[in-house]
Amino acid sequence: MIYYQTENSTRTLAEPNYAGNIIVILANLPDFLRTPILKKRMMEFFEMPDPEKKQLINNALEAGPTIPFPNFAKLFKTWLEILTVLPEDQRSGLFLAYLNEISEHPQKLITFNLDGILEIFLSLDKEKQTIISQSVKNIINRFEDERKRRLLLVIPDNAQTYLKL
């Protein structure tokens, strides 16, 4: 286990995927509970130190493919909907954290049901799709060429089209 001190507590980054376990639990909650809990957890992300953010992203990327897709779909759609109401700097910060990790380790995205994820995105109304695609596009366009190339190799062509990449 790795321990480090923050202002108010000692944090633990351990081998067990605690964030992944939380994700699985959230995926199984009914909507009326999932949305406020997920939003609260997402807001906590912005207060975390960078090493903890990175660990959380890694845990989420590990846990996602292990969740039965119908449950994952509900959770992912809720996550996207919450992202669309966050301020742009927070939305971009969260997407940037995920895209950085995926561009460094593209294999982490390959284990996901990418066609299913695209369908979830397309199930959002057009305004929410635009908000998300604009944020993602702005981040990817700021990446250096090699990082952008690695990322675009694992994003299916149809998803790139819908995201306007």
C-alpha cells in the first residue's frame, strides 16, 4: 500500500481497486440514487491531488469493462449527463485526465464495448452531444501530433465522425 498525507487525512492507494468497486456499486443503483451520488463523487475529483486523480482514472478504466454492459450503460449515460451541466473547465479537466491516460496506454480503451459507448453518447439529446464533442475535440486538438495519433488509432472511425474529430 502507498500512503500519503493530505491536509485533512492520510490517503491510501492500494492494490485493490476500491474506486472500481465503487463504480460497480454505482452502476447497480437506481437512477434517483445514482445521479446525486455520482455527481458528488465527480465533484470530489476536482479536490483530489494529482496522484489520486490518476489512480482513480486507472481504477475506472480497469473496472469499466468488468461491469455488465446494461449497468455500465446506465452509469456512463448518467456520467455524461452530469458532465454536460458542469462548467467547461471542470468538464475539460475530467476529459483531459481520461484522455491523457488513454493516450499513454491506448490498450485500456480497447477492452471497452466502444460501439455500445457510442450508442450511449448518441442517445443523448443533440445539445448534450455537442457540449461533449466540443470539449473532447478541443482537448484532442491541443495534443501534440504523436499523442493525438495514438489516441485516434483506438477511437473507432464512426465515433470520430460523431465527435467531429
